[in-house]
Amino acid sequence: MTATESTGFPRFPRGFVFGAATASYQIEGAHDEGGRGPSIWDTYCREPGRVAGGATGDVACDHYHRYREDVALLRDLGVDSYRFSIAWPRVQPTGTGKANAEGLDFYDRLVDELLANGIAPAATLYHWDLPQALEDRGGWRVRETAERFAEYTALVVDRLGDRVPRWITLNEPFCSSFVGYAIGRHAPGAREGRGALAAAHHLLVGHGLAVRALREAGAKDIGITLNPDRLLPATDAPEDLAAVRRAETLHNAVWFDPLFAGHYPAHEAETWGELADGSYRRDGDLITIGAPLDFVGVNYYRPITIADAPHQDPDPATRTAVDIRAMESWRQDVRHTTMGWPVVPGALTDLLVDLSRRYPVLPPIVITENGSAENDVVAADGQVHDSDRVDYLRDHLHALAAAVEAGVDVRGYYVWSLMDNFEWAFGYDKRFGIVRVDYDTLERLPKDSYRWYRDMIASHKQEHP
Ligand code: GBH
């Protein structure tokens, strides 16, 4: 029996990358320092009733000032790579024009600190914090934002390209478009079907233009992070199966088809009616969007059970987004995290096997987020014994290893998240970290899950010296 078998750790091939992930608005704070301009999340958080407890990212984890301490935590964890995001409004406070040097300086220091500690930076260019000034001109509803995104990307890669070995253009464009513009649970909080569909397309175009800017600057390991969902029908009734098909278009096909198959989904019209014709789409866009990638990032948390629901919203695209969200129904047979999300590790294996079958030209997969929000408590011994999170991570890593075993080309795994942080509309109520953050003192406290992940990485390194 090998060391790994005796410890029960999942096993991965040599060269598999282990990491941890965060995002700028969720951890940085320092919202008005270093010349940073306001983002759509600064605005959204200030609108009454949008975010639980009226929370904002003004201070968050104060990572902007404490990044050295956070990099030390990453070093002790033993990760190969750290996925963070760059705040566009730090680099361009109004989303256009020349770079704000002070903003880039922060990421320059962070990148150097990571490299000095033997950790490979993986930079996400857009994790939802659009400069407010661009939203005022239409945001992702308009093509101009895609063009601005490519210019911003060029400024970033010009400064950091010599030291950042891995790039991610967008994080979960599904959220930036449908959750932001149709469901309204993310900034900018709109409820417009057409706006959301235009946003989806412009995000994809922006991604393609950014890939071009990165390649022109000589960047190598380039990908996009998506959140494909494993969708299960509540029953075998034809209405539920049709609802699953609509949800497939919305959650999966509208992203994977143009990126990896060169066309928009065939069933689009069934989902969005006449809005699918897309006056915002231009000849040549699919070529731009389909620029070859080195990997596809997959964020995975839970499967979604879909049941048909009565349609209420008159706008076909808003209706699909909103109704499908309403269709999520809870399973009674499994544990749920504090997000209310069912814990079904096997669905990760199935999702990945399915994706790789459906898209024969899919590039290698990297899991760019996976983790769980749990009811953490600081015990009498001063520690957080988050055994539910340890179980979640262990079971999902085993499920991932099973996908690799089944022949899926998976190259890495980033846990969400390095530390507790601003969980968007849920504010600070939900804790996803493997490190606890005390929001009064801003002290960091590694949890049991941090130690479990550290030991798992160490055992992998022992097996593959
Ligand atoms: C990821 O989103 C994010 O990339 C990350 O920033 C986040 O902290 C993490 O997961 C944990 O949530 O349908 O209106 O209720 C995961 C996708 C997006 C799923 C928001 C839940 C709620 C929108 N999530 N969504 S709504």
C-alpha cells in the first residue's frame, strides 16, 4: 500500500496543479485607495436591499494591505498556483484611457511576492467589477465595452506579462450577463432579457478580443472560466425535460457552443424566441469568440434539479432566466451547504465526462473553483473544526480523480476560497474560506480544511517528487 492509499487522499497524475482562488472585489477592500475608481459593485452595494446586511467590499479582507500575510498562507499551504483577479477600476478608474500606474503597482507587488514564494500567479482579468463609468455608457449591453476590455487587457499584460504564466479572461460570464442583467441579483441589478442576451454576446466578443491582445503580447497559458451546470430533471414529465433543455441553453450551450463548436446553440429559439436573432451579433464575431484556448476553467459547486414552472415574465429571456432559477428544487436525499446547495460529488465526474464527449475539441480542463460555505464556529480550543468542508473537498477531489481516470483531460484544481470573503449578494454571511477571517480584527485563522488540503498536496508531492 502506498502512502497516498493509506491516507485516503485522492491521487492525481504528475504535473497536476493545485491552487487556491480569490477575486478582487471579494477580498481587496481599499475601495478608494491607489486611484481606484468605482465599480458596478460599489454602486450596487449602496442600493438599499441589494446585499445582505447592507454589506460592501469597502474593507472586505483588507487584502490590499495584507497581501504579504496572505501569500505566506499560500506558501505554507504548499500550492503551486494562486488564482486572483485584477480590478479593472484600479487599472483604469473610468474604464478607458491610459493606465493608472498606482493600480498596476499593487498587482506588480503581488505578483513579485508570489514568485518570490514559489507560487505561480494565475490572473483573472474580469471577475465582475466593471468600472461604473462604462456601465453608465451601457455596460456589457454595448459592444464598446468589449473593445474597452481588450484595451484594458493590453495595459495589464504589458505590465505583468513577463511574470504571469497563466491568464483567465472572464469569470463566469453567465453571472455577468444573466444574473446581472436579467435576474438582477448581481450588479448592475437590471431585469432586461434583451440586455442580458446582448451582454452575453459582448462578453464573449470581449473575451475573444482579449485573447488576441494576450497572444499579441506573447502570453502563453490562456483560458476562460465558465460555470457549466449539471442539470437534472425533477421528473420524467415532458414539461420538465423541456425545462432542462431550456436550462441547458442558458447555463451551458450558449457559452460552450460559440467557444468550442463555432456556432450558437441550435435550440436557442426554443429558449428565447425572437430575441435569439441577435441584432447585436455581427459577421466575424464567431471567429473572434472561437480563438483557440490553452484550457477551459470550470467552476463547480453543485448540480441543479430543474422542474417546469409557470411562466410569468412577459420578456422571453428574462422569463427563462428567472423561471429557471425558480425551478431549482431541493433534493431531500443529500446534505446541503449553508448556501442551500446539495452536495453531490459524483455530479462533477458526470459533468466533466459529458462535456468532454460533447465537445471533442475542448481544450484541457482546469477546475478554477470548488468549495463549500459551511456553518463554521471557533471552538473552545480556538480552532475551526470544519469537518463538513473537509468531507466536501475530499469527496469532490475523489470525484475529480474519477473523471481523470475515465479519460477526461483535467490539469489542475483551485479551491474556493483561500479565505472567507464578500460573498456577493450574501455579503459576509457565507463563509467559503479554508482560512477564517475575523471581520472585526481582520485576523486570519487557518481551518482544519486548510490543514487537510496542505497534507493532501504534500502527499501528492511525495508521490511525484
Ligand atoms: C462563483 O459563483 C464565483 O465565481 C465566486 O466569486 C463565488 O464567491 C463562488 O462561486 C461562491 O458562490 O440565481 O440569482 O440566485 C458561483 C455561481 C453565482 C451561483 C450566483 C449562485 C446566485 C444567483 N453563483 N448564483 S441567483
